[in-house]
Amino acid sequence: MSQNLPEKAGPELPQPLAEQAAEVVAVRRGMFGGNGTSGDTSGYGRLVRTIEFPGQSPRPYGGYFDEVENELFGALEERDLAPERAIEKVVVHRDQLTFHVRREHLVAVAKTMRDDPALRFELCLGVSGVHFPDDAGRELQILVPLLSITHNRRVHLATSCPDEDPHLPSLTGVYPATDWHERETWDMFGIVFDGHPALTRILMPDDWPGHPQRKDYPLGGIPVEFKGAQIPSPDQRRSYR
């Protein structure tokens, strides 16, 4: 059994945030898609998968998760920030606790997670970008894993922004080491971190067009000669999404 979860459920606890059902954002068919008239090229044309995001998890969560939420929400109230204004939902999925934070309050929540003695998440382990083109209004998202060395606990912060306004506040003022991670996320996904000291590319050349890990980025490639035959580049011979 996971170390995060108790063997038996604890007493019924109040639900700080309104319950939310899981959200279906897309339905995918085939292994790679096969958009247009090209058809599926994987041989899995009958495979149908529902892309579903978990909703607000019901309490009790188990393990230290309930305590972390209680301490965070109490600390936010002490700072005159209502938790329901800052936190969209709290999700426990695959034994991991994630606070989905509204982007305008990301820095305030991160400071609280770092500075409150009962939380003390001193270490940020990175900033990972994600692109969900089917999730309207939240196409660009980041996941921020935090570690409390003091209490030996792990949680995640998540937030999002739309394609037409790809701006998120920088966490470099709270966790300076995110400098490099935010540069990579900008380089690969095009998320602009407002307040970053030097938001420049870190992997691609400065004049590189676009952001290669976005799902709408063209596959590209070059033709290859094989035993006298000219094999087209991947974007010409496969129908990837």
C-alpha cells in the first residue's frame, strides 16, 4: 500500500472546495490519430480513448494530504487570501496531491508553501510544460513539484493559461533555481513567464521559429535514401496528430 494513504479511512472531514466532476476534454481514435482523409496509420483504428481530467477529490484524502491542505488553506486565510479564490481544485490522483492554482495567485501560494512553518516546502523540483490543444481556455499548463525536506512530503502545484494569452508569473523570486526550468518551458512550449530575469531560449537557437514540444508543431524531417529508394520525411509519409 502506498505510504501516502492510510490503511483505513479516517473520520469524515469538511469539504473546503465544492465538488467537481471529472472533465472530458477529448476523445481520441487510433494510436496516432490519422486526421483528415489519410486514415489511421497505426493499425489501431478501432481504439477509442477518452481523455478525462479528474475533478475535485472528496475528503478524506489519506496520509498527510489532509493536513497539508488544512495548513495551506489556513495560512492563505491568515494572509487575507481566501483559499477558494486562489485554488481551483484539489486532486488526489495516483497517490499524488495536486493543488490547481489560478495563475494570478501562483506566486502567493508558492510563497506560502515555502515559508509557512507547518508546510515548509523548501525545494522546487522543476517546472514542466504541457500542451492540451483540446482544453479550450487552458491549452498551456505547467506542473510544479515541491518537496519539503523538513517534513519529508511531496505535493504538486498546477496552473494554466490560454493559447491567446500565454503568460504565467515567474517563480524565480520564490525558487531561484526555476530560472532554468522556466527558460526550457518557454523554449519548448512558448509560455511567457512574467518577471523572469532573462527569458531566453536554452535548447534551441535564438532565431528558431516556434516551440517544438507543442502538439501543433509540425513534425518535420528530411528524406532518406535507402537501398536506392528515396524515403520521404516522416511528416510526408505518416499522419500524426
